[in-house]
Amino acid sequence: MGNPTGFMDYERKEPGYRPKHERIKDFRAVEYEPAEDYIHDQAARCMDCGTPFCHAYGCPVANIIPEFNDFLYRGLWQQALEILLSTNNFPEFTGRICPATCEAACVAGINTAPVAIRQIELAIIEKGFEKGIFNSAPPIEYFDKRVAVIGAGPAGLAVADTLNKAGFRVTVFDEAEQPGGLLRYGIPNFKMEKWVVDRRIKLMEQEGVVFERGIIVGADISARYLKRHFDAICLACGARKPRDLSAPGRDLAGIHFALDYLIQQNKRVGGEQLTSSDEILAYGKSVVVIGGGDTGSDCLGTALRHGAKNVVQLEILSKPPPERSEKTPWPMWPLVLRETHAHKEGGEIKWAVTAKAFEGEKGVVKKIHCVEVEWQTKEGGSAPVAVEGSDFDIEADLVILAMGFMGPGNNSLIENFDLHLDDRGNVWADQNGMTSINGVFVAGDMATGQSLVVKAINSGREIATGIIEYLSA
Ligand SMILES: Cc1cc2nc3c(=O)[nH]c(=O)nc-3n(C[C@H](O)[C@H](O)[C@H](O)COP(=O)(O)OP(=O)(O)OC[C@H]3O[C@@H](n4cnc5c(N)ncnc54)[C@H](O)[C@@H]3O)c2cc1C
Ligand code: SF4
């Protein structure tokens, strides 16, 4: 610990966000990047606790947080970077978009503000690029083994990066025009600009990873072809089947799934050709986003930038408490009201409300009939019950369904590989990540269901270890 009284000497500060009136007019990143002197003081707040819960419990990739804080405080950027990269392949992604479960488990957070770990992580990697101390590091030599990774989201990229650095020849196939998965096509630019993804892909290419773009495995190339040409295969195709809302009027025009809306906008910002003639734009419209989670918040921010007349977000769950509740004591991830930067930009969120039916004119949605709900304890959990007489209508010319995801769905390659699924519809795997087919592994959301970027990276790292063991046997 560089400064034993740092946690008393300095307050937690954050680099902050661009002013609302300015950021709402574009899709550029909303958060400022951490400056060097800021990081010095923030790293000094780390207490180097006997049991660092941030590392051992909070961070899914187990970043060695107290150590990199100490190196940073002493100005030793190279050492801080090395220790960070020993656990996290892509800190430039997590440093920007991780919800920072580590900070919820920070010991300082028990009675004061936690250490600004996510910002420190971002500073280490960005200064690494800036100062030229982070460069491409191809393996010294390659084994005569080839691995195909299907899916270039964070899980597939972590598998590919880990295996390539260990000396295996890796080809990554993705059906999209550009690699990145949801990093590129799901997460809006205002949370992470895509040059961050491009820079990493370029680096991985320099290090020897081959990317095959625009190839649908299971349709353009088959499982049989891959098995013949590669010694092991890793599937990392995500979990994008959206939860639907079965309600009268659901088939009206103007009701879309969140990812269709977000992918289209990310392609528009990225200058990609849009394949659908049915563009989803919110300009001048009354927009209702059904689903109060992070995907819903991304849709809210996108609709505001499109120039929506107004945006309402409906959430079936009750409003969480403003402070950590007793049900989620430290160091657990707290059940607490979270206001994203998009919520601060505009719109309104209605809690404990559900949509009963859609009404339209000439086949296009115009209104949603809603009702308030109360959560009642029932056998095996709790369930929403409509509150009598609480019905109301909301105007809606554009409805976005952001109610979560239900596994990988009917991805063409599941049938093509003849994979077993688990009870939740995700691809089944043993403890080494191997599916029901010998030599075929699965990583990320495809195995766990929709989760977090940091968990996908962690899964990719673990599965790469399983593949190395398999290929070395
Ligand atoms: C809107 C949205 C916002 C999010 N925001 C955050 C956030 O802020 N922070 C956070 O931590 N997490 C966030 N998440 C979750 C996070 O993005 C995912 O958990 C993560 O991307 C999963 O990584 P993955 O590699 O398993 O899958 P994906 O990122 O989904 O990548 C799967 C890849 O497989 C490819 N693929 C699929 N089928 C085939 C096929 N048959 N042939 C070839 N290629 C195929 C796809 O094109 C895709 O590129 C968000 C998710 C969504 C939907
Ligand atoms: S990856 Fe996420 S949880 Fe881990 S140290 Fe970084 S911000 Fe914290």
C-alpha cells in the first residue's frame, strides 16, 4: 500500500460525464476518460485489505486490484499493466462498460465510497497504449494445432487471444460484417465507441489471430467441414433469443425487439449498409420501452438521441430501495435503485406496471393498455398480481421490447452440431466446457445465458484452458 492514510486523505472522485444538453445530440461516448493525476489520488484510497474482497469475491476475472493500485500510486505503469493483463484480456472493454461488481465488494465501501476501481483499470490500459508500453505480443512459436472459434463477441475473443498467446493457431468465424459481437452491435456507441473494438481486433490480427467475417456457421460452412479442418472447436455464439410479450395486438406494426433497434443504430453509426428497408427511428414519436433493465436503458438513450417526442420505460418489478437492502448485504451485488446516465438525460420510468394489450390504427400501434401490479408471496417465490382499478393507457407510436433473453434460441449451428441443451435452453457442457460432442467446446452467454462482458471474458479464459488440456492430452 503506497499511502497508508490515502483512504482518509482523498475522497472518491469520478471523471464525470459530458453535459446532458451536449451529449444528447450525438452518439459519442458520454463518460470522460480518467486523467493521470486523478488516478494517482484514487489509487491512494486503496487500503490493501488483508482479504481483498474486490479481487477474491467481487471481480469475475479476479483482477489483482490492490497490487495494481499500489504500482499505480508509485507511478509504476508497466508493472500495473502487466498485473492487470495477467487476469483480464480486454481491460479497455471492462474499464468502460463493466458494472464494477468489484466496487460493491470493496471494504472501503462498508462505511464510505468504494475505490474507483473501474476507472483505475481503464487508466492503466489506456496509458499502456498511449505510453507505448502495450504492444502486440505474438507467440514465439506455434504448435501444430488449429482451433476454430465461432463467434467474435467478448467470449470468443478471449478464447482466441488466450489460445493464440499459448501458441495455438486460431481462426475466428463470425456471421457479422465486423467482429465484436454485442460489444459492437448491441452496446451503444455512447457507452463505448467502436474504435476501442477495432483497435483490439487489429492488435489480435497482428498477433496472429485470423478473422473470417460474414460467415454463418451451420449455413455457409458446416460442422463437418470445421471438424475436418480443426483440432478443436469453440462455440461462442451468444444468447440473443428475446423474451416476447404475448398480449392482444402484439402483431401491430411499430413493435420491435430491443436488439433489432440497437443493432440497426450501431450499424448506422458504423457506416454499415442496413439490410432492412424497415428502419426503426424514434424521431417525433411517443416511445415506450417495455423492460426497465440495462438493455431498456440503452434503448431509452438511443430514442432520446433520435429525437423522440417522449420516452416511457415500463418495469414490472417494484422500485428498488435507494440504499443497499438487507437482502443483499456487503459484499454482495446490492439490490438498489440504479440510475444510468441515460435516465438522467430524460424519459420517465414507471415501476410495477405491466402491458396488457396494444391498440392500433390502420395496423400500426398507437396505445398500450397498462395495469399496475403488486408483488405477492406465493408458493416457491413471488408473483405479480394486477391491482384492481389501476388500469391506464399510454400513447405509443413505437414500442421496444427489452424484457431479457432466453438463451441461444434456434441458432443454425445447434442443430448442425447436434448439441445437447441444458434445462434452461443453453448449450450443455461438462466442467471443462466441452459440449456433448468430443472436441467441441462452448463459452460465454451461449453456455450461461445473457450475462456480462466480464463474465464472458472469464468464461473464454477458462474454456481456453480446457481446450489446451484437451489438445495436450
Ligand atoms: C443491449 C445490450 C447491452 C449490454 N450492455 C452491457 C454492459 O454495459 N456491460 C456488460 O458487462 N454487459 C453488457 N451486456 C451483456 C454483454 O454484451 C454480453 O453478456 C456479452 O457480449 C456476451 O458475450 P458472448 O461473446 O458470449 O456473445 P455475443 O457478444 O453475443 O457474441 C456472439 C457472436 O456470435 C456470432 N454468431 C452467432 N451465431 C453464429 C453463427 N451461426 N455463425 C457465426 N457467428 C455466429 C454473433 O454474430 C456474435 O458476434 C449487454 C447486452 C445487451 C444485449
Ligand atoms: S473487470 Fe469489472 S469487476 Fe473486475 S476489476 Fe474491472 S470493473 Fe471491477
